[in-house]
Amino acid sequence: MAILQVDNLHFSYEEKEVLKGIDFTINKNMVLGIIGANGSGKTTLLKNISGYLKPAAGDVFILGKNIKDFTIKEKAKYIGYVPQDIVYDFEFSCYDMVMMGRIPYLKRFQLERKEDRDIVRECMEITNTWQFKDKSIKELSGGERQRVYIARALAQKARILLMDEPVSHLDIKYQVEILSLVKDLSLKGILVIVVLHDINLASQFCDEIFIMKEGKIIASGSPGNVLTLNNIKSAFSIDVEVFENPITHTPYVIPSLNGKEQLKVV
Ligand SMILES: Nc1ncnc2c1ncn2[C@@H]1O[C@H](COP(=O)(O)OP(=O)(O)OP(=O)(O)O)[C@@H](O)[C@H]1O
């Protein structure tokens, strides 16, 4: 049975159609990267998969069950969502924020159990956020906060993890640490779908990549098959050079100057 199946998905914000017939099936755990130009529909696709937005047409199935038929608690056990950076206007401690990931596992009014505290601690340790446990989420930098959101999603122990630009605020060390963690999670039985702006990080860490353009998936497959001159030009309207990353042997993409003179700073 497919882990995730998306059939003919369409979505519009009022008049504007943003997803124009998305179809794919994922049968194995992996890190799937979604790349594409600003406004191509990446976040909207994640929000439709998570059930947060309701498609105008089409369906999303998780392990054979239509997302429409999940209760909110059930959905949270199957899908963890790491949003783009949000600054909440309330004073939750980071510990409480991560503990929220355990709510789907607690009965109404039930206090957290030792098992929940252990999971929260473990998830905060692996994201290197235990040091912030007593701090308010508002006091953290964008990158630190992002790691707390990742810890919360991990505490949910979800089958599918959706991440919307999870490393865009992180410095290079944490980018690599978080994406390595993500890779590790996929090997331990989680399907991770991650929107990335950095094509080279996507190439380095993702098993497969979707390229989106104007609400459609225009290319899908391994980084080597997808990150071609033509696909990148089509999606981003830019000429690039594609080399081989000497460590991962996946494509390494740099913008081509295309005959343009470099700006001279004097
Ligand atoms: N709440 C909204 N109401 C109306 N239009 C929206 C809303 N959210 C997004 N859009 C529009 O839908 C289109 C797709 O947006 P989306 O955020 O899915 O793109 P994206 O590929 O994730 O972009 P980015 O790379 O800039 O984050 C854009 O044109 C955007 O302006």
C-alpha cells in the first residue's frame, strides 16, 4: 500500500488556481525534496497534503485512507508539520511547545506521562534545543525557533513529516545537522517531504526531488535525473552550470553568468 498518494489535486485561493492537477504516489520512506520558484505552489501543496487546506478537487490518501476521513488527533499521529518560521504572540516555554507534539497521544484532561516527558527530552536533545527548555519561544532567534518546531514535529512521532523551508534560517552547521537528522529519520521509517530553496542542499540530501512550476510538477526523480540545465531553466528562468558534487556525486548547480559582465565594485 502506498504511504502517500495524491490524485489529481486542484486548489484555488478564491479566483486564482494555485495547484493544477498534482498526481504522485510514494511507496517507500525517503527524503523527498520539493523545489520551485517563489509562488509555484510548494507551501500550498504541503498544506493540502496535511489536510490544513481542502482541495477544490482530487484526493490525498495516507496508507490507503483518505485524509478527509481522519480525525484531527489521528491526522496528527500520521502527519507532522514544520511550518515556515512563525513567531507566536504568547509566552510558551520551548519545553511546553515541544510537549504540544504529544497532545494527540493524551486523553482529554490527561496529564503528560513519563513516556511523554522522555520523548520530549529526546527530541529536544537531538535537535540541540534542550538548552532552551525554560526559555520563551519568543526569545529565540529564527534558527533556534525552527529547531524547536522540528523537535515538536518529532515528538508527534508522525509517519510523514512535512517541512516547509526548515533550514532557511539556519546557519550552515545547523543546515547540515538538521538535514542529516532528516535523512536519518527517513532511514528509520519516516517519509519526509521537505520544501527547500537551496537546490544544492536538495541535491545533496534528497533521495528524490519534485520541481514545481505554476502549480504543476514538471519533473520528478533522483537529483541526477531532475537537476538538469533544461529543468532548472524552465522552473527558475535562469541559466545555470551543472557540475558534479565531488562528495555526493549528485549535481552541483551554480548560476551561469551567461555572458553578462560581473558588477565591478570600486
Ligand atoms: N492565503 C493566501 N491567499 C491568497 N493567495 C495566496 C495565499 N497563500 C498563497 N497564495 C498565492 O498562491 C501562490 C502559491 O503560493 P505558495 O505559498 O504555495 O508558493 P511557494 O511555492 O511556497 O512560494 P515561496 O517559494 O515564495 O514560499 C502564490 O501566488 C501566492 O501569492
